[in-house]
Amino acid sequence: MIDSCYAEQASYRPRRKQTGELVDGTLRAIEVEGTVDEQHRLHVDEPLPVDGPGRVRVLVLIPDASGPEDPEWLRAAASNPAFDFLQHEDEDLYGPADGRPFLDH
């Protein structure tokens, strides 16, 4: 099995696109990441743990380009009054002498 894939058995009752008729069967969901190239083709980062060749159904989740970028979101969160309580002295639980250094080697 591939470490970077998340596979889960899921009961799913798909319908035929043309007729809306229920199709019997259970599908397995596998989450992988990939990229879309200049020709609008999807390339997944890892080989899929499936017996092939065969047809699959694909759901593509695309980041919302209209949403805030990370630095913008962090600035908005830092200036949001909902987090003002974190500035209170009671919330300052730890100091430089507390804990041990984390060395990521």
C-alpha cells in the first residue's frame, strides 16, 4: 500500500448520469494529490493501489483562487478582536525557561 494514499471503504450508491437509475455496488475512495498540466490533464503524485487497467470516477478539489492567501489570512486573524483575549497576562502560560528545545534534525 502507498503511504501517501488514504484509502477507505465506503458504501456509495451511484446513479447513472443519463437515467438517474441506481447502480448497485460499493466503491472504494482513495485520496491522492496531483497536478494539472498545461493540456488540462491530471497527473497524480503516486501510483494508485488499484488493479488496472479500468475506468475510475474522479472528484477533483481545486483551491479557491478568490480566497485569501496564507499571509493575508494570518494578518486578518492577528488583527481580529476575537483573539484579543490571547494578549491578557493570564494567557501567557509559558516563558523562555519552560520546556526543552525542539531540534528538528
